[in-house]
Amino acid sequence: MVTNDRPDERRKYFWRSPFTYNESMKHQKTSSDKIRPKHWLRVLAVLLMLVALAVPVILWQAGRFLVVSDDLQTADAVIALGGDNSFDRLERAVEVYRQGLAQVLIIPDTPDATPSGESYAAYMREAALARGVRAEDIYVTEVTATSTWNEARAVRKLMLRNDWQSCIVVSDPYHTRRAKIAFSQDFRPHGLSAAVTY
């Protein structure tokens, strides 16, 4: 077989090809390494955008879960739970009382006091009287309550003592779910019922 390629040229071509291929692959790998960080930045940006869109939806759903408002029916009593916004709660409880939905107003006794040193219960009683609630319709629990569960127990004891069967519990919107759970768990074994509003 006759060929025009000389041995030295074939040898040169043979050894040059692998060298050229390796250099090309090396160059491609280097280019890929330069592109990869940009790719991950794009992925991270998309993930952050999805999280930003999801957070408001999650918070909205959580808010819907925490807020409870029952359809109010006539009850024996209405109670304004103590707490940071207790005055607003009292306003709503007085409104329920004046609408004829409750016969008496219950004020929980708590360790809280006004800046002048007056007890929370005494201060709220005076505020209720000033808003038209009759003195004989205002009751203060005999047990000092330090939590929603303690308030439920104190109200339950007062209701059983006076042969009341139902009450309306007034609290803040985002506290209504906890109030509903606390009063339902404490009242149910004694045949009492509680509706929650804000």
C-alpha cells in the first residue's frame, strides 16, 4: 500500500491531535466554571421571590385561623377578659350588655393595677358604671386570674354559683382562638357554654 504521508508527518499529526483536544476541553471547563455561579444566583433569586410571595399568604391564613367570632345568641353573662387591651374589651362587653344579649357583666380579678394603684377590677367596674351598666349587674370573679385558662376557671365557678349556663367572652381578634379553646375545655365537663367575640 502506497501513501503520500511521510512517517514523521503522521507521527506529528498523531501526537498533536490529543494535545489540541485536551486544550479545548480545558478551555470548555474553565468557561463552565465561570458560568455556574451566575446560574446559582438566578436560582437563588427565584427562590427568594417565591418566598416573598408566599409569606403574605401564610400570614393571612394564620390570621384567619387565630380569629374566631361566634354568632351571638342571648346569654346569661358577658365577660371582658383582662389584658393589654382590656379597656377596648370592656367597651365591647358593655355594648353586648346594652344590646340585651347578656344579663350581667363579669369582670375578672387580676393582679393588674392602674398607675395610681387602683386594682384592675375596681377600675373596670367604675368604667362600666359610667357607661350605663347597673351596679347590681356587675360581678367580679373571686379568684385572681393570671392567664386565660385561670379566667375560664374563675368565671366557671362564678357561673355555677349563680346557676348561669352560658356566657359571651370578649377578647382581642388574635386572642379569640385561644379564649375559645380555654373556655370550651373548662366549661364542657360542667355543661356550660361560651361564645367568643371581639
